[in-house]
Amino acid sequence: MNLPVSLQSLQDYDPERVQNALHLLLEPLGGIGHYVKPGQNVLIKPNLLAGKAPEKAVTTHPEIVRQVILLVQSAGGNVSVGDSPGLGKPESVARKCGILDVVEETGVRFAPFEESVPISLEAGTFHHLEVAREALETDVIINLPKLKTHQMMGYTGAVKNLFGLVVGMRKVRLHLQAGTDKAFFALMLLELSERFKPVLSIMDAVVGMEGNGPGNGDPIQLGALLASSHPVALDTVATSMVGLAEKNVWTQKIARETGRQGVSLKELKLHGVPLASLQTSRFRPAKNSDINFGLPIPVKNLLKNAITAQPEITRACQRCGHCVTHCPPEAMTLDPTKAGALASQGVRIDYGRCIRCFCCQELCPHGAITTRQGILLRLSDFISGHKSK
Ligand code: SF4
Ligand code: SF4
């Protein structure tokens, strides 16, 4: 099977250039009319992780959202734009990252994910999930991920962006259910992306995020726009573009181990500009966060501090308490008696309880959480030559 993936070069978010690039991107895939029929309700799902300015590269750039809205409208679709941010009220997050302005200017509906509906995934990893009503009631979903690193999963792109269909704190419960088992969590993400398969994913890789992603990494110019109707295939091309090894991208690794399609470039039919023209060797991955060569879970738990990376509070901490509120196993505490001390001394982490989900790092609005690798993990990375800096 040749799963189609389209690639275009795009160096900035100038409206006209975004419009032209989108046109060229979708042309070989059949154009927007192939995916959206007149009168259909279309849910556009950007990455709305946190209320940061577009140039921070935390969220999908508003100009990409605008031009996709206009395209869908031109095909006769009724557009809603929605997501469930990791932290903060959806309206306020969408305002700060420029997407609410675009929604208002184009006259479409803002559809924050607030109401959850239980669904069952037959034979799924998580038998019962609760997802946003908006996702269940729309005719089609268009997924607009941002290319970023992810401390827990290695990378966030087309598959991981759909985790936003799980509303608010229910995400925390799923993290808790998966515990330290990344394979289990990755499988749930894959199953979610299959149950709510977007008709089309268009990835904003004009400026991506490297390093300490997905919330506090560094923007990096990548100059690309990618599209496919197959999220795993799109992630295969995106991760190849930035040189991330499959073994370090959990959704890709588990997709291969479970026999899913689209993990190998040879299964894909690439359109548009050559992949080689977009590939870069200067992309900095997230720090490797555990030794993943198949140790049994009980052994991993026993050696947890030595073989994993752990979150560490830095002096940038403002003691806002967001990390404490959102830590799935309640492994963090804010110590009120430390009010006059170093801010970082006021937040404590119980590393025995910590499941290494890195939600705290992802959500910290001040970029005050870094990761420190355990001694065996550092040694393993040294021997294998894993790039983390
Ligand atoms: S680490 Fe970040 S989220 Fe946690 S209390 Fe400090 S500033 Fe707030
Ligand atoms: S301390 Fe951070 S990494 Fe550990 S469980 Fe809590 S949120 Fe997850």
C-alpha cells in the first residue's frame, strides 16, 4: 500500500505564502474538496497546549489555522475550531496564541472541548475513554499538529495531537492509568487516532520546537508544511525530516511493534518537494527519558531513579502551584513554610511516586522544570551516542 504524504517548503507565515503552499500541498492529495463536502460540519483541531505567543512555537500558528478555515469554507464546510488545553481556560489560551482572533475574524464557531462523553474502544488498551462531545458529533475532523519534541513520548505530531480530544483533567487519569509504561500510553494514543481518524492532518513544521518540548523547548526554523490522511504516515515523514530515530518516538515504535501501517518510508508515496530538501541534522531531540531496551516493568520500577530521567525544579519557579495541581499521582507538594526561601525549594517531588509523565514540565508556565537523567541512563546514552544536546 502506498499511503500518500505531501510536502511543501514554507519559510514564514506570510498569509499569501501560506495560502499558496497549502494549495500546492493539497493538490496532489485531491484538493480540499476530496475531504470536505458542502454542508458538512468540520472540526478543526489545532495544537492549543498553552497560552503562549505564536513565536514560542508551542501552538499551531494562527495563520495556518486561518488559511485552513478559509479553505474548508471554500469547500462549503461549516467550521468549528476546538481543543482542550493542558492548562488554562480554552478561550484565554486561544486568545493568547492568536487563534481566537482568527476564529472571530473568519466568523466560525469556537468549540472549546468541555463536555466529555464516555466511549468504549472494543478490544482497546483503555476499554473506556471519555472524549469531547464535539469530536463525536462532527462529520469530519481536520487535525492541525505542530512538529515538536515531547519529553515523555519523544515527539508530538499528528497522532499525539489527537490526545487533545480527551477533555481537561481526564488526561491526567489516563497518564495515571498508564503509569511508567510508555508503550501502553503510546498504544492508547494510536487507538484514539484510529477511532477518531481525521480525514486530513496538516502539520505546521514551518517553525517547530526542539529540546525541552512540548511546552518549554526552543523554536527552530524547519521551513515545511506536511499533509496526509494517515497520521502515522505523516509522523513517519516528519520524524525522518528532523532525524528522530524511530526507537525514540514511542508512537512510531509501538505502531511498528503492533504491525500498523505507515511506519516505513517505503510504504509511503511522497508528493511535492523532495523529503531530502527538507531534512535537517541540526534538530535537537528531547533528553532521552529512560532506558528502553525491554526491561520488565518490575525491574524498571526497582531501578527507576537510575534508568530514567526525572523532573527537577529550577530557580525560575514562581510557586504558582500549577504543576502540583496537575501531577497525576500527586507526587508534588507546595510547601507553604518555604515562602521566604528559594522558590525551587518550595516545590517538592516524591520521586518514588513520580511516574515520569512530565506533565509538570509540559504545563509549567515559567519553564521552570528541567530533566535530570539517572546515572545508568546517562551511561547508556553515552555508549549508544544518543543525541540530547
Ligand atoms: S515549577 Fe512551574 S508550575 Fe510548578 S510551581 Fe514552579 S512555576 Fe509553577
Ligand atoms: S512529578 Fe511531574 S513527571 Fe512526576 S508524576 Fe508528577 S507530573 Fe509526572
